Amino acid sequence: MKYFKITLLALLLSSGAIQAQEKNKQSHDKHLGILITEYIQLKDALVADDFELAQKSLNSFSKEINSNSEMIDHESSDKYDAHHKRMVAAVNTTMKAQDIKALRDSFDEITDELLVAIENQGYTDNKLYVQFCPMANDKSGAKWLSTKEEILNPYYGSMMIKCGTTLKTIN
């Protein structure tokens, strides 16, 4: 009887842990989905050479990073903390941009950290394309994410709209 009670208690505890993990995963998925939506709006504004819209989209992205309970109350690990600090730093740097060129110059840092989040967590909601412009960053190159396979370069907008290639597809 004692063995039965211990086994039952263990099953109940593990069931609760599984439910908590599933709730946490759903919350992470929602948060990542919001970040990707805001990021795509930012990227599209850069493609359109629209600095004001880019700033608005960046502001929404920043709010999600800095106020979402997932970002604040997450079970901390050294790997997660380092990633979060890099994402916040990338957003803060980009928020200081006074013109579209400065915003484009720091856009790759946000892209790199968002790609880390996608790779760590996985993303299956929509198809994403990882694209690359070899001319960005003083010809060292930079990536961006797109929901479209067509190359529309956010680093140069109308100047070099078709410069780039698709590196891989996510999902």
C-alpha cells in the first residue's frame, strides 16, 4: 500500500510538471510569434525605406522584449541570460538610430539574436526564409528573416532591393 501511495504521488507530481512545461512552451511560442511579427514589420519598413514606420515597429519589438513576462520571469540559466542581454543590447543600440542608415547598420544584431531564439526554441507557425546580403556591414554580409522567398533587401531598400540569396528555410 505504501508503494502504491508513493507511486501515485510521483505520478501526480510529474503530471503537474508536464502541464507546467506545456504551459511554459505555449507562452514561449506566443512570445516568439509576437517578436517575429514585429520583426517582419520592421524588416518590411526598411525594405520600403520608411524610417518612421521602422521606428514604430522597432518600438513595438522593444516593448515585447522589455515588458513581456516571459522575458522577465523566465527560469534563468547562464545561456538564457546571456542571450537575453545580447537581445536587449541589440534593441537598445538600434533604438538610438537617428536615421534609416544607422537603423539598418544595427538591424543585423537583432536578426542574429532572433535567429538564436528560433533555433533554441524552434518555430513552426509559419515558413520563414533566412536570407543574406553579402554587401551589408561593409561587405562582411548580414542575414535577415522574411516570410517571402522573394529577395527584398532591408539593408539597402530601393538602392539594391534584389541583392541577396536565401540561405535556408525554417519550418
